Amino acid sequence: MAVVAVNRELRKRGFWHVLRPEPDLLDSLDLVALGTVADVVPLDANNRVLVAQGIARIRAGRCVPGIAALLAIARRAAAELTSADLGFAVAPRLNAAGRLTDMSVGIRCLLSDDVAEARALAIELDTLNAQRREIEAGMQLTALAAVRALEGQDSAAQRAGVCLFDPEWHQGIVGLVAGRVKERLRRPVVAFALADERNLRGSARSVPGVHVRDVLEAIATREPGLLEKFGGHAMAAGLSLRRVELDRFARAFDAEVRRAMAHSALGDAIETDGELSEEEIALPLAEALRAGGPWGAGFPEPLFDGVFELRGSPRVLAERHLRFQVAAREGRGGFEAIAFNSIDPQRPAALPQGRVRLIYRLGTNDYQGERRLQLVVEHLLPP
């Protein structure tokens, strides 16, 4: 919107003329959509319109070569693009450059007008993203081991805000680790890496009800000099402090999160759009919801819940994901379901049996040219 306002003012001042023609800002809507989704900007009325129009242009093939190349290498069909494709396929590859090497690789990919150059840069970004995922997997195992130690000491139950640090962690990836641990503990988490021998750089991820930047600001006010610098928003923030102050900060963070959550549970409430009838759990509704986006921050995709009967034995995929069949009622038709990242490889739990409560989204699975309904499980709980 700021760009539109600036362009309008330049028009008033006569800045544009025949030798310097006014740009068509609609040509940038693909980049606007990508930036809005990738930066988890709340999808208010204006932003939803901008993202929807940007997605429409990408679906029509009217996007920069870089976005087209990144979608192709991620095996996402541009003609059926959703905001999730931008958030989970394009954005991670662009961000991988900034996390591991130089963000200019991603910038060059988006700015290039040459299809061959954009494809080469997309391949480079894809390679960096694979490296990022490998590093993150190792860091995540270390973080989960620390979480298990906390659980063993019953400390996790006593901590409102959790801080984790390992001197071997990569500072460009600690935010992803904080997010994973936050999802497991369902409370605010800060993960730290070494910035240099004496200083730490941390990345915080929060839960609904705790504005993590406000938490950091409160700490800075109560304990001047503790934080070197900080910034962010409600759900994510970055900070730096001296290594010797880590324990002091961990205590302050726990105390301040506790104050913020004084009148609500620590992220344990799961809000859904209710239960669907067996007839409503169908491919047409899943496709209608897919087309009804864009979904994102501030405008989440509908989430449903229900009790189902497990059929057969669940299958573990890639040591982390769980695929299984469920039925709404015994003796009735079944549904395919998948729960991503539901298995801890270092501490595999007993696979679920019998009846379970699922918190899920209606998704689709395209296989060998056939599109089928798939329940994408966010939480797998006892009935």
C-alpha cells in the first residue's frame, strides 16, 4: 500500500512522463503475494485481496521467472498454486540462502528476467535448502534430547518459557528449531546459538496469548542491560545477549511469560471449527476449501475435530510421519490420514490403536494422476 501511495504522489508531482513512463504496479503482485505469505503478515481484508490477486497472476503464468523456477523445482503446479505452496515450497528455498550463505542469491533469482539464469539460481537455492534441512534435523535431535531431559526432571511442567542453547548450533537455523520445540511443548521457546565467543544470538517463537516481543521489552525494562538488542512481533522475535547472562535471561524469560499467561492456559487450548458429518468429509469440500483461500496468518484454514476408529496398522514414513486409515463409524467407509512430524525417531512411542480424536484439515493427495481426499492431522489425541 505504501508503494501505491508513493506512486500516486509522484503522479501528482508530474514525475512520470513519456521518457519515464509510470510503472504498472499490478506486475509486482506476484512478489507482493510471496512476500506477504513468506513473512507471515496477517491476512486482513486488504492483504487477502493482494495475495489472492498475486496468486491469480502466478496461476496464469504471469509471474517473474524466479517464482516459476522455484515452483518447478519444488514440483508444485503453478496452475493450482495456493498460499501454502508459497509458504512451504518457495519461501524456505529463498530463506535458505540467507540462513546459510548470502541472501543475494534469492534476490537475484527473483529479479532475474532470464529464464535460464532463474532456473540455475533456483537449483542453487534448492541445494542450499537441502543442506539447511540436514543441519536443522541434527539440531532438532539435540533440542528434543534437551526437552526429554527437562521432561525427565519434570522441569518442563514448571517452566512457562523455555530457553535452549548448544554451542554447535547454526545461528541461521535456531528459529526453525525454536518453532519445532514450541510445537511440542506448546509454550514460548527461545533457541540460542553462538554469535561469537562471548555473545549469543537467539530466536524466539511463541504461542497465542503471549506477545513475545512485548515479553522481551518487559525484560529489558525490568533488567536494563541484560539484552544487547531485540526486535520482532507477537509470534516471533530475535535477540542477542552476552553468553554469561544466559541463565539470568532464562529465569527472566520464564517469569515474564508466566506473568503474560497468568489468566490463560499455556497454549493448551486448541480452537477448531467443530466436527464434520461423515458426508461432509469428502473431496468436494476439500477442494472448495482449497479454492476458498488464501489462508494464512490472521485468516487460518478451517480446522476440524472428531473421534475416529483406526483401521489396520499405521505406517511410519521417513521415521517421522504417520499414515493411517480411519473410519467415522465402525463398518462405514474409511478415510486416509497423515500426521506429519508426529514421531520422535529417538523415542518412538507406541503406535495408536482403537479410537482416537483427530484435529485435522481437509487436504488432498495427488498420486498417479488421481486426486484423493486426505485428512491432514495436526493433533492426534486420545478419544
